Amino acid sequence: MSSLTATDRKLLESLFDMSGGYVLDFGNRTFEEFVSKSVELDIHESRFSILGTSKANKLRVLWKLEPDHIVGKLLSDLIAHVGTIRTRSDEADVAKIQKCKEIASRLLAGGPLLNPLKRHADHLDAKYLAEQVRRMEAAIETDPSLAIGTAKELIETCCKTILAERGVTISGTPDVPTLTKTTLKELNLVPDGIDESTRGADVIKRLLSNLGTIGNGLAELRGLYGTGHGKHGNASGLTARHAKLAVGAAATLATFLFETHEQTKK
């Protein structure tokens, strides 16, 4: 299921001229070919016809059923198609297209990495965690510094949530490295917790050691470029690819910690 909001859908439907049951200039065959080429799905499958057989209804169902990275890819391609059939656009159209591009970028930024975090946020009823995921998705392309700052905060929230559920308290105001180290220890994800007789013990220990450094790295990167501190003089060189690296690393660590927490609850 994608994370498109009602506002997102309304804007996209307006751009794609869906009010009459159509989608842009597509016929049934050309729409089938376009969707297949974009995301390798058959738009005429019966599961996409639960709201009706019009192209617009099938697209609406696809938005609802498919994950963010699939919907984001199709939206991105449809928006590009708009540019090929509308040679002239007024300021309102340009603004609408830009907003739709931002929606597609947000969904693509989440991809397979952030979707598991959304499920954990729902399961834990962690509204702040869900908000952090939303902020990271929206900021990767438009505000890389904010995305990096939020990635660091995500690790904080993840560790604090797990430790609280396990009844572990830390005095004072612990930083990210301390929170990460304490959480890894509580989950027995430290090198010392691996039996030497375990197959591949050395490799597993190295991976766990590297895992523990992600929080440290995000904290340092946030200090240089992220929100919450005075930005470094070279912050202007920060791009979406740096933000994707930070968000990807944070998402990987947080998902692994949450899954380990769920599987090892006493």
C-alpha cells in the first residue's frame, strides 16, 4: 500500500485528467503498454478492477495496492509523459507539475528501505517515528540537510523506543553513540555475544561492529551538515545522494533493531 494522501491523490488526478474515467491521452492498449514498460505490471489484471473498469479507476486501485517505490516510479513516468503531450503550460500547470514531481520523489525516496519502518511505526503506535519517516521521505530531494538531521533523530527514537519497551533506563541525556551501544547490548547484538563456535563468527562480529558505527557516523554527519546545528561552510555542496546514503543507513539499522527486538521479546 502506498503512502499517498487524499491531497496527493486529488492533485495527481487533476494533472492526469482522471475525472472522466480516462488517464491523459491513453487508450486501453497504450495504457497497458505504458504501465507494463514503467513498472512491469498488467494494469488490466482483475485485482485492479475492484472499483470499476475505467483506466482512472484501475490507476486509483494501483495507487492503493502497490508499495511506494512502484507507485513513485509510475508517477514519475506519467509526469514525464505529461511534458511530451502538453507543449504549453501556464504558471498554474508548472506549479502543479512541480508538486506532483515532489510527491513522486517522496515515494521513490522511501523505496523498499523505509516501508518496513512504516509498518513498525504502525505496530508500535509510534506516531513520532511515523512522522520522522514522513519527514525523511519528503526532504531527501528538497532539503538534504533536513533528511540527514532526521535520520540521526530516527536512530535516537528507535533506540529509546526499544529500551523503553524492555524497561531499560539510561540516566542523563545520552547521545546517539551511547543509545546505540546500549540498545545493541540489550539485544545481544555485540561481538562478545557471538559464540566462537558459530559458523562465520568472525564475519558476524565484524558486521555487528560496523553496525554499531552507523549511529556514530550519522551523529557526526548531522553535526556537519544536518539540522540542529550551525551548518558547515561547505553545506551547500550537500546533495540528495548524500541524504539517500544517510537515510538508507539509518533505515537499515533501525529496521534491523526493531526486527531483532520483536523476535527476541521475552
